[in-house]
Amino acid sequence: MSASWEEHHARNTDPDTSHAAAQPTQRTFTLMGNLYKTYKAAYQNGMGLTASEAATAAGYTDADGAWKRVSDLLKMGLLVDTGIRRPGPHHRKQRVLRWVDPKEAVE
């Protein structure tokens, strides 16, 4: 795994155990892949989703930490903020994100 992942998930001052724990697992990649596919399907239907909506549509709960993987996808440039806000399950406003078409990113 590249240092860039670890740099985003462990501070330089953290002990070696934190750096080891910061390494992604297969579960992390599976979750990110499923969320990515969920956002792509929503985009193809002309929709954006909040992190909560995407997690629910992909079959995950808050306990699965899907919001963090959505954040990772956003940081990686695979999702963009639409500027729209919708209330989440706890009535707080959440960003509506959408999938980035790779062709759009190249232009």
C-alpha cells in the first residue's frame, strides 16, 4: 500500500501500531468499491446521494463506517460535492455527492 493512504490515516507522531492499523483491509476496499458502484448507479439515474443514502442503498449501516469511505472517495476525486444539502437520518444537513465520470475528469 502506498504511503499516501497511511499519511491520511495516521500522523507522523503516531506510534508504529497506529501506522500498522492505518493500513486498509480487504473489507475497506470492498466497502469503498460497493459505495463507488452505488454512486455510479445513482449518477446514471441522474441522482446524487448523501453518505447516509449511499450507505443504505449499498446495504450498510452507520456502524460499518461507510461515511469514512465516502470521505475517502471524495478526497480521491472520485466523487464531487453538488452543492446540494439534504437532511440526514439525524436531521442534520449532509452534502449530496455525485460520481465523477472519468471522461469528465480528463476534460
